[in-house]
Amino acid sequence: MTTQSVTLLVVAPPNARYLKALERLPDDTHMVVGNSLEMFEAVAAKADVVLNCVGSGLPLERVWRMTPNVRWVHSMSAGVENTLFQDLIDSPVPLTNSRGVFARSLGEFAIAGILFFAKNLRRMVRSQEAGKWDQFDTVELHVQTMAVVGYGEIGKACAERARPFGLRVAALRRHPERTDGDGLFDRSFGPAALHEMLVMSDYVVVSTPLTPETRGLIGEAEFRSMKSSAVLINLGRGPVVVEEALVQALSERRIRGAALDVFDHEPLPDGHPFYQLDNVLLSPHCADHTPNWQEDAMHFFVSNFERFRKGEPLRNVVDKKSGY
């Protein structure tokens, strides 16, 4: 099968450590790395591919205007709400992302959050630090239900890790019929049945992407549908959950707690209530930051790059109109 030389623009800080993974690209790849428009001026018109990396500080839309012949755009991150813009959505150019690359570690964080509350680990640590012998009852997971709001790659990773503990799994997705034969969940729900699922759930894992339809999906009414013993675990995007409503539900003990990796504004502002609430397990958006998380994302891009050169179908093509 024939291949082609490709001109690649990498929107990234030039000294980023993860760029070393791109040394695996074919020798005839014309690659330019930068985080300013001036660094791309000489080659932008010839660019075939744009790789948009995290932390570049340069909006992809500005690079797009310089690349009239681009044939593929890849997002290093899994979420693309900050990558999409109308011209890209309307164009025939495919957008791919790193969906699934970080799913394992996020699935593990979900289990950590579940165990944190089921076994009351905060109380254990406090009693140990106080030198206090404090016996109490804990919960067995096999009698509980984990609901997954947004049953994609992350949701599946959560379900895979919940199964060995005996947790029942409920899955909510836009097209529940696509989960037929999955085998990882006990029951699936469509969007209209969200409240029905929340009522029966002990842990609610939010892993849906951020789209106009999912922004504010979990708010005051949803928290009132949950059990008073329920725990919210947000692994997706902060604005999917109405933060003010969550703070109020936690403060009033209308739900048991929350394990959070994502927030409306990051870094979380000083003095935010989440820092003070004793029923919150707070991760500073690093649940998927394994030692090699960025390199893993780059390795996925390299494998997709080879498919592009050979004219093979790309993996992780985003539905640009749906936003994921």
C-alpha cells in the first residue's frame, strides 16, 4: 500500500516533554511545533494535519484560518468542547480525539470514590490521627447500584471495575439500544428516564461529554431525586453538574457526598465551599494523570497518523455536530 509525505502542525509548547513520542513518526514527515501563529506562517498553507495539544495557549480556530488545505485535525484531549468551532463543524475535515486513552485511570478513580464513602475512609483516617479507637459499620458493595450517566469509554471502564465488587450497574446513554449485548450493566436507560435511574442508585458516576444538551444536566431536581445516601462522582466535565445546586445538596446533607475530578472553573478558586465540605473527595483534575498520560495520548495519535498516511479509516472520529 502506498503512503504519502505529510506536513504536520503541532500546536503545543515547543519544550513539552510529551513531544518526544512524535519521534516515532516517519522520517519524511514535515513537522512544525509551535504555540504562536508566527511559528506556523511559513508552512501553514501546506499543512495536511493539525495536532492540537493541551496547554498550548493558542486557540485552534486561529490556526485553522491559516490552513486551507488541512485534511485532518486531532485533539490530544478527550473532551472537544474547547476545540470545536462553527467552521470546523461545518467542514468535511474529520476531527479525532483521545477518547478512551484515559478511561482506565478514571475508572479506578470512580472505584476509589465509591470505596472512600462505602468504607468511610475519612472517618478512619481522622480517628487514627486522633489516636481514637472508633468502631463503626461499613457498607458492602454487592448490595448497591452504580449508575453511569454517559455510557461511553469512561463509563464502560467504570462498569468493568465495578463488576468484580458485585455492584449492580445501570447505564444511561443517548441511544440505549446501542448497549445491547454489552454484558457490563444490568439495566440501560434513555435520557427521558434519568430520574428513574437516579432514584434507584447509590453512586451516580457522571462521565458524559459537555454539549449543549448535557450542560446543567444534573441540577437541583436531580439531586432531589437521589437517595439521601447517594454519592455523586463527576469524571466528565464540571458544567454538566450545576455546581451551586451540588454545594447546597451537600451542605444540607440531602445526598451523602461527592467525589469530584472536574469543576466549573479550574483551578478551583480559593475559599470555594468544596474545600471546606467534609463530604467531598476532591481531585484537582488529575485522576487521569498517570506518569505517562500525555505520552499515551501521543502514542495514540502516532498510530492514527499511520492510518492517515495509508488512507485507512481513522479511529475516534468525533461527531462534530453532537460534540463528542
